[in-house]
Amino acid sequence: MKRRELLLAAGAALLPANLAAASPAKTLTVFKDPACGCCDGWVAHMRQAGFRVTVAAGDVYAAKERLGVPEDLASCHTATVDGYVIEGHAPADAVRRLLAERPAATGLAVPGMPAGSPGMEGGAPETYDVVVFGPRSRATFGRYRETRAV
């Protein structure tokens, strides 16, 4: 190998394994009730994970309808990031994976408000699914207990 090729190879080896983690912070726009404490907990979780977060005033239910969130996947808050919808208490790791993989989908949802999900800490944590959904499809994207995948 030439000296230049060796330097390029050495530099590539120093890059993080997950390039999504090295990309600039994405901005989430969150639609929530101003008085909701668990939503504030999720916003704090996302900020701590490196996302920029803007909280939007307005009717969260109208936002859900406009963004195509199915009623049976609904939770207490709805967010958008980079063309995707994030419904409910999805862990930051799942959102990062969504943004890295870029599936043909509307977004992610954590239906309801499972104990142990980000913003719902305290009490006995439940195992819960993160669902990737589209207008006519849905599948389990990950299974979590607290903020760790199981």
C-alpha cells in the first residue's frame, strides 16, 4: 500500500462504528399537552440522548390525525423528526436506528404508556414493543424493558 492509502485506512478505522451517532443532532418537534409530566420526561430523555427538541403548542389530537397515527397506536404525545412520526415513549436508541435505516414507513409508535419506557420511569417496568408503522403496515421494530432492548 502507498503511504496515502495507509493514512486513509488508518483514519477510517478511527471513525465511529455507528456513523449516525456522529451525524449532527436531529431536531424533534413534539406535540403534547403543556401540563403532561411524562411527556416532559420523554423530552428530557431525547435531549439527554443528543436530540434538539422543540415543543409545539396546539391540539395534539389534530396533529396525530394529520400525521397518520392510527388510533390503536396512540399515546400521550406525538413528535416528528426528519420526515418520520414518533408516537409515544419510544427510546432514543430506536429513533436513532429508524433514522439510520430509513425504512419506508410513517414512523415508530409505543402504544399506551408502558411503565419503564422513557418518561414513564418508576414502578415495575414492563416489556413493551416499539412498532414501525405505515398507512397499511406495521411490524415490531424492537422490544424493550426500560430503555434497553431485550
